[in-house]
Amino acid sequence: ADRPGLTIVTNALNIASELALRRNLKLFVTGGIARAESYELLGPLAEAALRGFNLDVVFIGVNGISARGGVTTHEEDDAHTVTALLGHAQTVIAVTEGAKVGKVTFARICDIERVDELVTDGEADEAELAAIEAAGVRVTLV
């Protein structure tokens, strides 16, 4: 957030509120239907806003990620909006806690090959991390 000249596009209300007062950033917030559980703005309005952007790096939080099942989430509307976001991204970084690595949840976002990097913690299953790396995804443990 301290990097000068950075442009951020988000559909997350909590992230937008954290960054809104930083004068060194240009912040774009999508419209959409607010989901109280996740502070996300989703749906056709969010997707329409995303069509106007070309994005260098996109960070996505996911509920499941596996080499065989790809990237997934619990809600179909979330998956639809994130899929629209990925259509405008050069680099995709998936972020999730280790317990969600190897899991497949209800709604598919994309194949594992669409992800450039996975950021997770040391609790992730080592065999699954190896399979994800074999699929061409860089794995970063934090």
C-alpha cells in the first residue's frame, strides 16, 4: 500500500475501506451486490465494471485448490465474478490457508493451469503442493 503510483481494483469492501485514504494509490471499487459474509461486491454490476480494465496481477482468495479439481469456491455467484476478473488478468495469484489445499468445493473458478502462483501456509498437504507445482504453479509458503 505504500508503493507510489499503484492502481488497485477491488470488489472487496474491507480492502477498499483500508486503502481509500491512501493518497499515493489510485483505487477503483466495482459495484455489485454486497455479500455480508465476505464483504465482496458480486454479480453483473461487478462483472461489467471489470470489463473496462486490463490487470497486471490479480490476487484471489479461494475455498479450495487442487491439481485435479482446479480452483473452487463455495458460492456460484462468487465463482462467476472471479472468473470474469481472471479474464482481464496477466498474472493470477491464489491465496488460501493450508487446510484448503487439496480441497474441491462447490463452484469451479478455473483450472489449476490458470494460476501462476499459490500463496499458502505450512499446513498444506505436501503431496498436493507437489502436484500443484507439477502443474506449473509456483508455490510460496508463508
